[in-house]
Amino acid sequence: MLTKAQKKEHVAESSKLVKGSKSLVFADFTGAPTKDVNRLKNELKKAGATYKVFKKRLLKIALKEHGIEPDALSSKAQVATVFAKDDLTSVAAAIFKFSKELAKSKIEYKVLGAYDREGNRAIPVAEFNVIAKLPSREVLLAQVVGTMAGPIRKLLIALKEIGKKRAELVASSSSS
């Protein structure tokens, strides 16, 4: 049982994490092995995110201080929170991949919802899954550049071939 001072400390810590985050992800970690959760924590740390478990009641108090009332905390499950300093795309793929890996082992790790602090809106699980399946920003930029470079490359090849034909015509007309 936590003392009143410890509870205040937990609320203050979670409030500080919420304040420094652009997005939050709430997940049910019931039954997930500790070694796997630690692997996820390390992966999220690389992305600049923090994975923490607070008592739901205390987390709700901290979230309320920031005007956030997520539905995800109303479940009876044990809830872990991912506090991401960047937008949701920075952590969504890692969390989604983690849940799929555990599903192969018949262990359920469910995302209960997310919250976008910049947009000040709750993100339902279905939308989170769509975001998680998107390629990374770098991959999307490479695809855009590739799409734009393709026609230019084809034009350059066509111009090179036209130049070769002209050179052949000039050479054949000057030799005649």
C-alpha cells in the first residue's frame, strides 16, 4: 500500500511525463513476460519514449490536470502508458510489432487507445493500428522521391537516345 506522500510523488511524476509528451499510448500488459516488456522498453527508449506503469487512479489524476480524460483507463486491465516525446508515429510501429510478436506466442498485449496531445484528441485502437502499419517517414519520403525521379529518368534516357540517333544521322550524311 502506498503512503499519501508516495501517491503524491507518483502523480507528480506521471504529470511531468504527460507534460513532456506529444502523444500517449495505453496498453494492457496482463500476461506479458517481463523480459519481453523490457525489450519493448528498450526499443521505445531509442525512439525517445518512456514506458511506465502507474496505478490507474493516480494516472487519471495526473491526466485530468492536463485536461485529458481517456476512455482506455476505464478497463479493468492492468494499464501501461507509453509517453512519447514525438508524435504517435514514432512509437506506434514498435508497439504494434511487439503485440504481433507476442500474439504468435499466444500472449495477448492489447493497445487500449492513444491520445494526441497536440491535436487534443483521443485516438481509437482502429486508428492507432492504421497509423502503426504505415511505413516510416524516411520510407515514405524515399517513395515520393522515387515516384518523382522515375519520369525524369525516363526523359533523360529518351533524350540520350535521340542524341545518339542525331549523331548517327549527322555521321551518315557527312560520309555521303
